[in-house]
Amino acid sequence: MTTPRLEIDLDKIQHNTRTLVEMLASRGISVTGVTKAALGSPEMAGALLRAGVSALGDSRIENIETMRLARLTAPMTLIRTPMLSQVNRVVEHADVSFNTELDVISKLSSAAQKTRRMHGVVLMIELGDLREGIMPGDLEDTVRKTLRLPNIALKGIGTNLACRSGVSPDSKNMADLSALADSIEATFNLKLSVVSGGNSGNLQWALSGAETGRINDLRLGEALLLGREPLHRQPIEGLYTDAITLVAEVIESKVKPSQPWGEIAETAFGATAPAADRGRISQTIIAIGRQDTDPDGLEPPPGIEILGASSDHLIVDSSNRRVPVGTEITFQPNYSALVRAMTSPFVAKVVKSRSDAAPVPACQ
């Protein structure tokens, strides 16, 4: 089988998803299954839908278009503020988009008018992580102006935490979001159908028994695919952490000094060589590099230690054990490594399922 490759176990992904969907349903929270790390894979999206997610979310309109071409009729949300250059595509293929800029919402309105469509909008609120969002003090004015735009339906509000700055979702910031939802409804005499609390980083809060308030949606990707929560990268009890593995092939296996020789400058990627002298080691080179994945996000099997990487090579210490050329080595990717590998044209994607999957259901 070709290498490098991602081996994707749909049954394990479906198990992870169903487990979290059921756990969160008991807390009054639905799940939007995020497909951006799946590159809009219809097979992976189908597994999420069969497991009970209420909608699909993606940050790239191209991925949403891929799923639409595969005839997936589930509700789909663009979870990154649309680019002005893509508003026509967004209105055509996405039911809802997350937004922070009135200029963008206005252009979405114009595009929706031209095609006689209604486009849903969720306004994203800044609650401290400083990635994206409307400042809370500006929300009322933004809502007022959004409601005036034709062919735009205000679906709700949301926020994003634990992404840029690592701010953890907790009872305080989730209560703040709930309070903003209540205030908007009271001020404008409307009902918000979506109050989206955040991403996989919200699971610890959501499942802790804390009061969930108005939060009725979470956008989950990493937890479904990798079985881990992103705040501390800990496994989630009852989930598979090996639903996706990265397999790469050994192309060189030699005993070499652990230290380089000659005048040392920066490497191709700016880092300097490690200082520790291990003497002579069994150095193995694997045919995958920074062009294909994030080497810092790979967990090697026991007995293998990653020493460094270039564009095309992953250099490992195989613990004084010569690994034959042609041997396949399996790694567990974290979210960063997965996203990079999934988007690389040089990494094959092999989808596996132990059972015959039922047809992807059409969401009404």
C-alpha cells in the first residue's frame, strides 16, 4: 500500500461522535460536526451524520462545496467569517455563516437577494481569546443593523475560545455568552435558535455538571477524530484515540554519529542542531517531512524517538535497532499534524470501515 498515508477508521470516528452526541444531549447541547480536518471528506462527514450530529461545520467554502457535490443535504455552516470575494459561493452552498463584520453581512445580503435565498448568520462575540469576534459592547448595534438587511436571518450568537490564546471555556465566560443572548432577545423581541459555546475545548466545562445556561451547540472536530480534549491534550474516557493514524516508510537505516560536524548555522527551517551528544546511534530516515505534516505533532511508537525533520525527511533514533529499509512506521498525529497531513497531496487517505455503512441520512 502506498506511503505515506493516513488510515482513517470510520467506525471509531462514528463511535467517538455518537458517544459525545449522547453525552452532550443529556446537557441540552447539540453537536455541529466540524469537517475542516477531514478536508470536507464525504465519507467522514457521513460518519458524523450517522452518529447524530445536528449539522456540519467547516472553515473553508471549498470543503462545503465538496460535500455538496457528494449530495450531502445536511445543514452546513461556514465557521470562519466569509471573505468578500466568496460571498456568492457562501450563499449558494452554506446555510449559515459565522460573521463579525457588517460589511461582509451586507454583501451576503446582496448575494442572497440576487439568488432569492435566505442566508443565516451567527454573530461571533469576542470573550477573551482574541481570535475573532465582535466586542460585547458593540453587539447591540451590530444586531440592529443586521436585522435591517434583507434576505439575512439572524440565527444566533457564538464565541470561540482555547484557540489562539488558550483561554479556557468556563462557567464565567459561558454565563457571559448566555447573558448576551438573553439581552439581545429582550432588546429586539426575537428568539435566537443558536447559542454556540465553542469547540472541543468546551467539553471539560460542558460535561462537568456546571450550569450550561443558554449554550445549546458546540462545534466539535478534534474530539471526534482524535478522542482528545485540546486544553491539555488528554484522552477522553470512552473514546478511541487511534481513529486516525499516519503511516510512513523507512528509506534509510544507518549507524551514524549523533552530532553533526563542521561549522553550524541555521537549518533549512531556522532551528539549530541539538546539543546532546549520544555517541553513535541507529539513525533512521522516514519519507515524510514538514511539507507533509507537523513533525512536532507526531507521537512515534515505543522505541522510536523523533530527532528532527526537513521538508521531506523525518529523522528518528531507533534505539540501537536497525530498522530495515521499506519498513512502515505508524504515528499518532495530534490535531496540527492531522490538518497538515490531510491537506498534503503527497499523503494518501485510506478510509476503512469494518461494517457496511448505512446511507448518509438527509437532514430535514
